[in-house]
Amino acid sequence: MKELKVSDLSKTYGDKVLFDQISFIIHEHDRIGLIGVNGTGKTSLLSILAGLETDDGDKQHVYYPSDYRIGYLSQDTILDPKQNVLEAVFQGENEQVRVVKQYEQALLELENDSQSTKAQNRYAAAQEAMNEKDAWNTDTNAKIILQKLGISTLDKKVETLSGGQQKRVGLAQVLIDEPDLLLLDEPTNHLDYDAIEWLEDYLSRYRGSVLMVTHDRYFLDHVTNRIFELSFGKLYEYQGNYETYVAEKAERQRIEAEQENKRKQLYKQELAWMRAGAKARSTKQQARINRFEDLKENLHQVQTDEQVELDFATKRLGKKVLEIKDGSYQVNQQTILDHFNLLIQSKERLGITGENGAGKSTLLNILAERLPLDSGELIVGETVRIAYYTQQNEAMDEDKRIISYLQEAAEEATQRDGTTTSVAEMLEQFLFPRFMHGTKIGKLSGGERRRLYLLKLLIGQPNVLLLDEPTNDLDIDTLTILEGYLQTFSGAVITVSHDRYFLDKVAEKLLIFNGNGSIDSYIGSIDDYRQEKAATKTQSKPKPVEPKTAEKPQTKKKLTYAEQQEWKTIEDVIDSLETSIAQLKEEMNQQSNSYTKLQELQQEVDQKEEELSDKMERWEYLSEYT
């Protein structure tokens, strides 16, 4: 059984201790979620394990077998822009993956020029290599991964892909290689719900081990069997999923608080004894003095995670907030809005979700008056004061100090109770301790910059919040407090997100973008919406309704002649459909020469399964009268 062992690993960044002599073992089949406030070193730990970053000291601290392979998906996927998608996804060290890459390249060349003798010979040689290395299952698995992640064009250049598309290509790359250990940094970013659910199932069954950082708490709950928490330089381990972690962490903090309280009480007693003075310094008394010094040194050794307290006042918001009347908008000949109407009222809680590239962020830009409608009207209330939390930070001067950056927005902020809070106090509430206030922005982690950016927006006392994928870069602790704040926020909140947990906590109404200007409106959770959509797709065709007559309807007692003939053959039809489905699935698992063919087979399976469902329902109906 292959394992990775970490012993006494330490890492500092400037004055900050990320982790201090942490040790752990990653066993085969472990599914580990790595949790911690932004800036605690989660990404640094993954990078060290991947061999891309060094730890402190000269000694070795990470151990694994010589044939142990590690795959790393970073937050900022780095791909060769000049490669095509096929070259990018088949970059792994797995020998079978290299053979599949050569085969797929030969197949692509043959499809582009089927008359070329050179292409034909290369394809024949690649096919022979596939047989020799028994790589057909690897090829089929790769195509399924590409299909589920929405990657359809293998000859497209990486430089033409969006950031989200490149992230999916990077994820496909590490999954296809099937390493012993998968290191995944925010793997659900830029994935739609179907892809997230598929990835949950895939990782749950993965033959190797997984260590991942993610803000998606539903994903953590469904996949993980261990949780690592980085906090104040220490690593805490929990057995179980995210739900278990929440309960066990609360219990750990309760016990530590009790122990700290006992130390404080004992310290007070010893301090009183020391101040009273001792008439003689016997050995016994000297031991008590030594114990007092130990207590003094260890007092306050328990550190608790501070909470990001969001309690800012908001400007008064009138009844008239935002409204789009008969709005239309197109970009690059793609319809985003088609005679669209939307009314945003005060205290609105609107979640916007749906397909990638369908125009969700575009709608926020229109509401923020950054993009004009092609036609129609946008009405903005006179009292509206918008704060727009975009996916990209505003430009930050990396040489500027944290406190100076915040002072540009305000010297102090007003709380809901009318009291004021200084910039220094606000920074501490947002997990920036005093010693960091003079730190240059260039030394902050990406997550810390996002937290600072959010703080700057909120102290401006907005009454309408536009949030574009806020969960992508904020840690779980910050998200938890942000969700609580949004629930009591006195203004309107419009958020674009693919995070199911976040939407369930924050949104009361949903807009689901299906693409090409098709937008569904739904009141309820995203899971309820998806279940209803799935049920609608699988519903059997409506049975023909008999015309009503004036006569009293009679209860059906037996089958008609036509139904009797149908009954005689329906079981054979069901058997035939089940056999066809099995054969199609076997064909998918065996030899599939192209991604297009795999899609065609999947469509046939879906069609046959729908027919089978209809026949089974029909069988149940007919069986009642036999």
C-alpha cells in the first residue's frame, strides 16, 4: 500500500508562520479536505507536496516511494498557450496516457486528411501500440472525463480558451493521468452542477488518494473521509466528512476553552501566593515558584479562530431599486437577454446561476451600469448605492500598506447601532492582526487580497450588493460569516454563484441561465429546481385522453384486443431494450475511436433507457388487467 508521509514540516512567509513542525500520513484511498482561513498556507502546503515549493530547513520532511506519482491542479492553471487541447490534457507521466496521446493525435490527423498515406500509417502504428499496451480502457476513461467536463474540441488552441475552460482542461489533465495522489486546489471552480456531481462520484471511487482545498461544503461533505485544518501554524486532523468536522471542532474548542479557564484560575491563585511572599525559600516553595513561571509562560496558549464580524450600517434604500424593462442584449452574436424583464425590490435575495458563458456576469454588469442594453430600459432608483464584488479585484498598488489602502475608502465605519469603528479595528475583525497593518499588499495571499477588497466595499455603506462568484476565493470561515451578514443585510443582494450551499443559505429566488437568452425563474433551492427539471425530463408521454360522453363512465375490467396483443410481446420488447443498453455500454467501455463516437453512443443509451422506462410503465398498467 502506497503512502505519503510528512514529518515535522515547517514553513514561514516573512514574519508569518504558515505551519510549525506539522506531521501527517496520507494513506491509499484517503479523501482529505484541507480547511483553513485564507493566508494560513493551504496552497503552500499543496505546492510543497507537489515539489513546486520548498519548506524551511535543509532536511527532508516529505517521504514517499520512488514510483509514487503526484498530480497537482493549482488555482491558477498554467498551460502552454501554443498547445491544442489534446496535447494539454495528455501531459501525464502514465505510460498508457502517452500511448493514448499518440493514438488520439494520429486519429485527429486521419480525420483531417483521410487520404494521406502518412496519416494512415501513423494511425495503424498508434493502433498497434494501443493494443500492445492495453490502453483502450484508458482512452475510453479519458473521453468520458472530457465529456463530463464539457471539453468537446480537442484541436482548439489553449490560448483561445477562457480562464474557466483552461481550468477544466487542467482538471482533465490530472484526472486522466490517474496519479497515486491527487492534489486539487478549488477543483469545483468553473464547473456546472452536472460536472460537480459527476466529480463528486468520480473522486469518491478514485483508486488513489485525494487531498483537496475547496470552499464547496456540499462537495466536502459528499467526498471526504478525513479533514485537515490548518490553524495558527498547527494541523488538526478529523476523521469523517465536513459535517463531522464541524461537530468535532466545536467540541475541541469547548475542551480547550475549559482547560484555558482552569489555567487562568490556577494562575490567579499562584499569583496571589507569589505576591504574599514566602518567609523561607525551601525546596518545596522553589518548585512552586517554578510552576508559577511555567503557568505564566503557557497562559493564553490556546488560540481560537477569530470571527469576521460584519455589522456595517447601510444607507437608506427607497422602494424603487433596479428594474429592467423589455431588455435585450447580445455579445458576439450570442443572445444574452431577449426582451427580458426584471424587478429588484428592497431586501431582494436573488441568486443567479446556470450554464457557463450564458451571460450571468453580463447581467450584473448591466445592473451596475457598466454595460448598456442594446434595447429596452434600465431604471435605477435615486437612493441606490451599489457595491459590486467582481470576480477580479480592482487594481491594487502592491507597494501600498494594507491600512493605507483601506483609509482611501474611509477613516472609520458606522455600525448598525450608530457607533463607529476605526480602520485598525475593522482590519482586526477581518483577520488582519495589528502586526500586519503595515504589510505591503504585494505580500498578501490571493485570498487575503479578496478579503481586503470585500472589506473596502462594505465600509462604503452600500444598500445594494452585486456579488460575482464570491465563494471562489473566500475561505469557509469568512463565507459562513458573510452568509449570516447577508441574511440580515437591510438592502438588496444579487449574487452570481455555482456554490449550492451558498445559494441555499442566501438566495430566496433564482434566475437560471440556460443559454441563448433562455432564463428560468424559480422560488426555492437550486437542488429542488434541478430535481423538478430532472423529473420533467423523465416523465412518460401523456396517455391519450378519451373524449367525454354524456353516459356514465364504466370501470375498466379487462384488456382490449389490441392491448392483449401488446401484452403478449411487451416482455420481449423490454428484454430486447435491456440487451441493447448493455451492448451499447459495453461498446463504450471497449473501443471508442473518437470523442464524437462516444457522444453518439451515450445519446443512444439515453434514448433506449427512456424507451425502456416507458415500456416498464406500460407493462405495469397492462398487468393490472391480466
